[in-house]
Amino acid sequence: MIGIDHINIRARDMHAMCDFLIGVLGVERGPRPDFDFPGHWLYLNGKPIIHMMLREEGEPVSGWIDHLAFGPFDFDEQEARIKAEGFDYRVGGIPGTGIRQLFVTGPEGAKIELQCRE
């Protein structure tokens, strides 16, 4: 069954944003894969529901939500579907997890992540 996996947000002051979300939502800091860029993962009931990335100085601001993630999907089926529809996308992965990602860009910069477990 497909469901929302997490949200990804960008913040200039990640520590202040973490403190805010912890205080308001009761989430907790937790482990994060060894990506090559700074960030934090915040957990609720043992699940990393908020992924945070640094918003670089001068980076355009389009709001604080970077993308919504859904899963699980079959990578090959979804990539074929995205290509057939003509959507722009890029492939990613989460280090050490076996999860491949398809980041699909839509109207007005909307970004959806499709998580594909191997």
C-alpha cells in the first residue's frame, strides 16, 4: 500500500528549526545516512518523518517544504511511467539502505520523491 513516507524541508538555521519542530511536534533527533550534504532527520514513534537540509545563502526560497515522499514503488515500473508521461526527474539513493529514489518535478516546482526498495 502506498503512503506518505516523510517530508523534506530546507532551513537556513537547521538547529533553530529542529528545536522548533521538537518543541511543537514532540519529534526527536535521530540517525541519518551519511549523505554528502548537511542535514538532520527527526523521528516520531521510531520513524524518520521529517528530513531537513541546509538552505544555502542566496538559494531561491520557494517555501520550507522541499518535497513529499511516497512509497514503496517498483523502480523500473515507475521510471518507465515517468518517462512515458514526459516528466522531468532525477535518480537518487539513500546510502546504506538499498532505497533508490525518483525525484519528479511538476508544475510550479512541485517535487515528489518516489521511494523504491530493492
